[in-house]
Amino acid sequence: MTRFLLILLMLVSANTVAVADSVKDWTKANLDSLVELYLHLHQHPELSYQEKETAARIAKEWSDVGYNVTTNVGGYGVVAVLENGSGPRVMLRTDLDALPVTEATQRDYASKVVVANEDGSQTGVMHACGHDIHMTNLVGVARYLASHKDQWKGTLILIGQPAEERGGGAKAMLDDGLFERFPRPDFAIALHVASDMAAGRIGYCPGYALANVDSVDITMKGKGGHGSAPETTIDPVMQAAELVVALQTIVSREISPREPGVITVGSIHGGTKHNIIGDECKLQLTVRSYSDEVRQNLLEGIERKAKAVAMGARAPEPDVRVSEGTPALYNDDDLTQRLVPVFEATIGQQNVKLVEPVMGGEDFSRYGLAGVPILMYRLGSVSERRLNQYRMAGRTPPSLHSPIYYPDVEPALRTGIATMSNVVLELMKK
């Protein structure tokens, strides 16, 4: 009996490797057309809530290989469904939007798109966060799974989500009935490029992987007057300066050092001239955390500190407005542990790395909060050669959102398509 089980395990292992190699071979044979798609998407970026042409292209790609496609879900969201008998329901997600960043990579395919901002100024538009890789990857996965239906069973759901960079796309799709109008998934998977990880490798992080990200707008109020007579005024700029320091004591003295928390004052605007004390000063904050308890403590502390500073200056009560952004992303522990061996079988154990959580935000988290086990893993996107060049020069590689970030497309796609396809084959295996 023991010998029989050993033989059975060996056969299963051999079959897993064979399927992994099948995906790799298919990707290699079809890579040219996928790179062509990547270049098109990179050169035609669209900002959040404006992804009309991008969504149409992704919808066509999925429809052309047999998926039942619905557009305009929660804005420009795209949902594609492919049924293949009874079995698990698995959702794969890509984001569609680009950033208001003027590309400075000097690549011959660099984006030259320029659009007008709300204030009338102009900005370049660029896929500086790798969403063009994400989209191309999911088109490749969609093509492979549609042409290899003998390897899996169940219902596959693909979503092209708008407005990830603005933190509103996932909520908009859920509010538009994503899990009521379409099959509710048993699992949801996504990947995100990493600018500091070599192409050909991936990283995974069970549990909290990305943070709650909230925005806070504060207006400190005062009484304006001449700079030569400060005693006749209530200075809002001085209040703002005091508040910036006071805010940091929330993290250092009110939050456990074992609990991550970040308060960033990203913008201060007050006053009009050298010798004038103005009536108000505006601050813009970003607040990051993992747990709900820390999140609420940080937000409550910010309002309390702002009011205390104003009271100390005998100033009117400040205006504090909180805009809740993306909730923390929690990778399901069981799902993560189930899929790590799939990653290792696909690209080799040496290329699969347990990584630390980071304080960035991602609204893929909302699908997990809706009760679906989720996993977002990190996809290395910069060649080892380029990373070594940065190290030898004593520099760090450009981060995501940088105007000079660009991925090494072919090795990133080979790894992304192989790992994601094999994840689906594991979750939907016959």
C-alpha cells in the first residue's frame, strides 16, 4: 500500500511538472503577439475613470478567444466568464488605469500621451505602475486556458478593473453587482509587478501584505493681519508647523511599536505674501496602517491633535475631513500555502521568495473583504543585469510610479503567465 501511494505521488508530481512545462512552451510560442499587445497598451494609457479604449481592447481580446464578456460594469469595468463544466469558480483580476506621469524612460516605445488636468494644466500619462504588464499577462492566461480546457474544469471569471490608482474601481464594480450578476468566485487571484525584484522571480506574503490607505484634509484657521504685528493675529501657519510635529507623536507614543503606522504630511499651503499672516493653512495627509484598530486610533488622534493645537492658539476649531481609501489587503493564509508549491514547481524553489508586507495600498483587498479568499503575489519585473547595475552604482532601482521605471517585458510575462495559469490549473484541476 505504501509503495502504491509513493508511485501515485510521483505520478501526480510528474503530471504537475508536465503541465507547468506546457504553459511555458505555449507562452514561448505566443510571446511575440503578447509583446505587441503590451506595446500597444503602453503607448495608449488612460487615466482612472477614463479607460474607455483600454477596456474595449481587453474586452475584445477576451471575447475573441471564447469568453462571454460584459462591459461597463462599475464604470469601464470588464467581466469575462468562461464555463467549463461543474467545478470551482476562480476569479483573476487585472487593473486598467495609468498614472498622470510624464514618461522619461527614453524607450523607443515610450508613451507620448498628454491630457489636460482639472485645473487646465497638462500632464503626460504613463503606465508607471505596470498595469500594462498586468493586462497583457491576463490576456495571455486567458488565451492559454481557453485553448486548454481539457486541463481544468469549473467557471473562470476575468475582470478588468478601472480606477485602481484612485482606489475606487473595486468598490464601483462590487456596488454594480459584480458578485450578484456574475458567478461568485471561490477564490480570487491577482499579481502586481515589483520594481526591486528580478524578472523570473515572484514573491508571496501571507496575511497582511498591503496597508489601509486613507487621506485626511485639514484646514487650520486663524486671524489674518500684518506680519509686523503678530500679536493682533492668530497665525494658522504656526499652527500647521506645530501640528506636523505633534502628528508624529501619535505613531511614536500612542501606537504599539509592534503595530505599523505611518502619517505623512504631503502638502502644506498657506499665506500669500512675505509680510502677511493669512486666515488659514491647509494640510494634506496620507495615513497608513494594517489593523482596523490602529486605523481608527490614527484617524482619531489626528483630529484630536489638530483641535488641541487650535485650542492652544486660541484659534477657531479646524476643519478635519477624512476620506477613507483602500482597506488593507489580507492574503488568505490557507490559499497562499496551497499555492506556494505550485509557484515552486513552475519556476523553481530558488525563484520563489517569502517577502515582507509593505505600506502601499491596493483595492484588490475589497474582494477579500467581500468574503472571497484572495491572493495577490508580486512579479519580478527588472532583469538581474539591470538590478546589478543599480547596485554597482550605489543606487536603488526606480520605484513604481517613477517616470523612469520600465519592466523587462518578456521575462516578466513568461513568469507571470506560467505562474498564474498553473495556479488556476491547481484550483480548478480535474
